[in-house]
Amino acid sequence: MTRRPLQWTIPALLVLQLLMLWLQGAQLHRQNQVLQGLREDIQALTESLDSSQGPVSDSDEADVVPASTGPKVQPQRHVAVLGIQEEQEAAAKELQASRESGQKAVKDAREAQSKISIEENARKAEEAKKVQAATSSWMNWAWGAMGLVAAALVVRAVIRRRG
């Protein structure tokens, strides 16, 4: 009589152990996917930070004056020819316009990059949600099957004891 319960107990424990190993493997796989997603996010963030840190514009450097020296005043030379002075003013206006245009282009590029980053994060969140939904439905089926196997083993044991 002691041998009969051992006939189904040992295989049941082995099946249970295999099932637990399988569940552990599924959890490790899910964790690996999450870690890969985090790694991709970190790489995207570092690339974004690297690309947004460009050279400092000349207008920022012109505003900074060292405290120890003070501004240097140079006497202006008056040029007898008015054409040269007008050319210099036109060149200064053109330089100022190109600086403003460059600053506007940088601002627009940063806004576009921010929008792309937001869209990319939304896409990744949708993918993660889909993976999570697929995994949870799959796990529900696995738990249901495990419950059916356990119930079948209990019913079998009850039938054997009565019979």
C-alpha cells in the first residue's frame, strides 16, 4: 500500500518541477526583453544628448566680459570714404541676419527632435503594451492548464483510493 501513492507522487513532483523551471525561463525571457528595451532607451537618450550639445554660439561669448579687465575702448577711425562704411554696415546686418537664421534653425531642429523623441517613446510604449498583453494572456492559459492538471491528479487519487 505504501508503494501505490509513490507511483504517482514522484512523477507529479517531477512534472511540477519541470513546470516551475519553464515558468522561471519565461520570466527570465520577459526580464531580458525589458532590459533590452531599457538599453535601447538609454542609447537613444545618450545620442539625443550628444547631438543637442553642439558648439556654443558666438553671441553667448560676446556677452561675457571678464571682471578683471573690463571692456576695452578702442578709438574709432573715421573713414573719409562713405562707401566703405556702408559696406561694413551691410556686412554687419547680413552677419546678424545669418546668426538669427542659424539660431532659428537650431531652435526648429530641437523642436523637431523633441517631437520625434516623443513619437518614438509612444511607439515603444505601445510595443511594450502589446508584448505585456500577449504575455499575460499566454500566462493565463498556462495557469489554467496547470490547474486542470492538478485537478486531474486529485480526481485520479480519489478514484484510486475508492477503487
